[in-house]
Amino acid sequence: MTGLFTSRNFSLSEVPDLDGKVAVITISTQLLLHGISKLFIIARNASKYDACLDLWRRDPRIDLDLVADADADADETGPRTQFIQCDLADMLDAKRAAEEVTRRTERLDILLCHAGTPIIPTPTLSPQGIDTSFAANVVGHHILTRLLLPLLRSTITRFDAPDARIVFTASSLHMLCRQLDLDLLSPSPESPLEKRYFCYCIDDGIWRYARSKVGVILSAREFARRLMAVGDGDGDGEVDDDVNRNIYVNSFFPGNIATEPMDIWTHYLGTIGGKAFKYFWSVMGQSREDGAATALFLAASDRVREGHGMRGGYFVPIAKPHETSAVAGDMELAGRLWDWIEGKVAGVLGDGWKGPAVGKDL
């Protein structure tokens, strides 16, 4: 499993000042510590946000009051963190959350697609009939990213920002999925086509999670490819080519961090085995800060845009480019996955779901 050894290619002390920037993400203390002006947190329920809010209020390093500069619009005042409830597995909810972000802010510099579902032992389907892990980790983030692209673009042009960043959270477990069959993404829970993978390789729940992370990496690479294709003048002229070239999209593996999601391994290894597994990674794995460092490297470091820029890459702790599995690097499959998602979403939200601001640019 990638993450047993940690490369130190970046540290949190190298994160540049983020004053004036706006981000959409799940829970993140580190962005607040590095001066982000406004943070929109999208999550399924408010309980975790409320718990973090309590911790932030008691942290002397964090000021939760937004202090607008002299050039800020009146509607850019208020608290630094705002919660937006969203079940990313539900297409309608993902669309509503994106619209809520655009209603609340006129600026967006960083989109961190980190929320989603952990390993789910029992097969479940989203409200639209897609495997829940894939719906939340891939389809929901696709909708969110597509609908927030106009805001990322306008931030570059309106606020003279040097770039915008989109960061997807992947996992080293993607290596366990060696096949992505699009026909199996909308099964019934008892589908024999799904169950055969239990016999061939690993537990079905772990495999489903791994499959979703293959989808995450492919989505990041396809977004990066399409933005560059438009930026190279292949688009229809509806958006400025330089703007698209200045949106950097990458994915990363945070590391083996001994947090609550790792408790699921007691289901597979038993209570003692699961606790031993988590303890092992608490000693040999990465810290929360290590996991945040790679995310912030991709979200904020000037090194991302040096030379030809880092686009469509996959990174492991800390800020180290790394090879993916063959299936996660299959760009023909990435294109087919894009078309599959777009078709599924259009079937639920309608052909005009992206709105006139996006047009045919990607």
C-alpha cells in the first residue's frame, strides 16, 4: 500500500499567504491557519462542521471573523466559514449545493473535492440508482466542479488572480481495482455481475471504494485534459483560452492516516485485527498535517504552475508525483467515463443542467 514511506517534498510552512482567496472544501483547519478569507464547507450533515467550529473557536491561532479589505464587495463580509449541506450521492443535492455557493460568493480560487463516502461493506444505490460510493465520490464531484467552473474562471479574470485550482482526493486503494466497467455502475444490489468481483479479487465493499477512486483519478485527468484542449484554442471561443490554461486540476492520496474512517477495518479484520491495523498506521503512516500538506501544495503552491504546470497528476505524501494503475491512466476510458457521467446527469437534471454560462466549452 502506497504511504508506508513519506517523501518530504513540501511542508505546511511553505504554504503561501491565502489572504483574499475563497475556497470550497470539506472540513479543513489548515486553510484557516494559512489565511484563507472565506471557506465554504460542503458536507452531508452539520454535526462534524459544528464540532470543528467549536474547536476552531477555542484555537487562539484562528480568527473566524472575516475582515474584508477596502476593495471587497459588501456581500463578502461575514464569517470566514460557511456550511452548505449536501449529499453528494444525490445529483439534485449536488446541483443545489453548487448553486448555493454561486449565490453566496462572487469569488472562488480553490475547489477541493474531498467529501464523499468511505468504504461501505453493504452495496447501496444512490437516489438515481448508481452505486453509492461512485455516485458520491465521482458523479457528485463532477456536477459540483462543472457548475463551479464559471466561478473559477471569473475569479481569474475579475480579480486578476494568477490561477485557480481544483484538487480531487483519491486513494492508493485504487490499485485494487483493475477494471472499470461502466455498465456495472448502475446495478441492482444483487447483480451477479457485481458479485463476481468478490470471488475474483477482494471484498466487494473494498472493491467498490477502490473503483470509485479510479473514477476520481480519471475525472481529474479528463478535466485537466479538456481545460487544456480549450486553452489550446480547440474550444468554441466562448471562454478566454488563457483562463482555462490557468486552472490546474490534480488528484492526490492523503496517506494512511489513523482517523475514524479507518475503523471500518474492524468489519473485515475483526475487533483486534482492526485495532492493530489502525495502530500500525498511527505509528508508520502519515499525520493529519502530512495529509493536508499535499492538498495545500496542489491548492496553493506556486510550484504547481512552474514550467508547463502540473496538470492531471496523481500525488502521494508529501507532494510527490506517483504512477497510478494502468486503468486509472487510461485516457480513452477517462473520456468514456466523462460521457457516461454527462449522460446520466442530463437524464436527471435535463440537457441544460450546466446553464448558459458554461456552454460547450468542455
